[in-house]
Amino acid sequence: MTNTPALGLLLDIDGPIASPVSRSIAIPSILSDLVELVRAGIPIAFITGRSAEFVADEVVAPLRTAGLDDALGGGGRMFVVCEKGAVWFAMTPDGPAPTEVDETVALPDEFRAHIRSVVDDRFGDSMFFDEGKLAMVSVEQRTDVSAEQYRPLQLEYNEVAFDALVERGLGARYGDREVPNAAGDIPFRIDPTIISTDVESVTLDKDRGAERALAFFEAQGDLPRVWRSVGDSRSDYKMADYLHSAGYEVAHVDVRPSDGVLEKPYEVVVEGDLIHDEAGAAFLSYWVQKLGLQRQ
């Protein structure tokens, strides 16, 4: 691409793009607007804790049905960072490129097998083991279980996962508690969300994902000076933190401001009373209109 794009987007998936209830893209305009933005040359990266398998099934497949391949064939750029930077793949006009994994941050296979067994034996009525994760170890709330039912069981599971890390001498952090490994390090942490719990390397987060995405885009063409990041959790602000520290003009869109809007040196945007994917849809629609694009 020879022209500098007017905008770049770093998007969390759960919340602003996929419904936190259905775990899928429930608002059709999200798909059409994303495709039109890619067609217009806007580099778009998804920065998520989700697995590559989930993103391929719930995000990439419907985007391709909506015309993404053609938009990419015209010079558009899309990149996907999964597991907060541990796993990634590029999108091409022929579909996803091969998935890459940073094996240096992966949990041991024995720990993964132990957690799978614990979930099956003790927590299977409320959550499931995410088989798609390649570096993290994650469990997720079942869709037939309410948030009120899930929350106390999630807290119980978090304690079990923390104890399992400590028992194996792996070194772990959960909340205010830290137990180092034999070398005095704490390589892993327990990171709960509203629908899941991730056991992950402490080096993984949304800023690492943002750095990886921008490195990919820079290798493909010019980078815009103006960026927007969108997310529903406090950790999602780290995408904007990275962009701001790198000298870009950035604003962050918080689609779940009830958790508390953070004070930052850049603008933080909320979409009125809209939250989650309704806020995400409004944000994308705004930029499609602002850039003078037409949905196909």
C-alpha cells in the first residue's frame, strides 16, 4: 500500500465484537463494517485472550462470508493476536496463514492435563476446559450457567489452579498472593475475567499483543498516525498504553465503563449508554460514516 491509512484499529473480541452472552458476533453490522474498513485500507488487529481456534470459528469464518477475502485481496491488512501475545496469525486473501506459537511462555503439559482432569471431576457443571489454547491454560463459563451461579465456583476454581501451580514449584501470582519458584521468580499468574479464568505467563498482556500487531503492519506497509483501541476490561487499556508510549495519536474506547473508566494521558471514549457489542457496533459504524465508506 502506498497511501498512509487514516486510522488503525486494535480490537478486543469478547465484549466489543462478540457478545459476552452468546460468545459470537450477534450484530450483523459489525461484520459488514469491519470488512468495509479493511477494504478502505484500515489495518485492523484483534488482540484477544481467546484461542486461535475460537477466533477462526467465531470471527474469521463469518468475516470471510461477509467478504473479507476480497477486501484483503485489494490490499487490506488484518492480523490476529491470540492468548494475549502467545499465539498469532495473519489473514490473507486465501484465509488464515499458519498459526504461530511462542513456546517459551507455554504452561507444562502435565499441569494442563491436571487442570483438565480437575475441571472434569469437580467443575464440569459450571465451566469447561478450553482445548483450543496452545500456551495458556483456560477454563470458561458454560453458556447454560448464570453469572450468579458461576462466580462462586470460579473463585473456588481459581484457588485450586493457584495451589496446583504452587505444588509444582512453578511460581505463581493470584491477586495479592505470590509464591516464587526455586529461582525466586514468578513466571505465571491466575487472571480471571467475567466469563473465564486464564493461567498464563506474566509476560503476556494486551500491550505485548499490540506490539506484535504493529510490527506485522509495519512490515506490510505504512502505519497510520491515528489509532483507536477498543475493549471491555481494564487490561484492554494496555493496547492504548503501548500506542501512546510509541508516539501515536490514540484514544481508547471502553465498552464496559461500569468497571470504572481509567485516567490516562490519552482520550478515553464511551459510547453513551451502550455497552459491549452494541457499543462496539456503534463505534465501527461511526468510523465507516466518518471515512465516507459504503457498506457493500
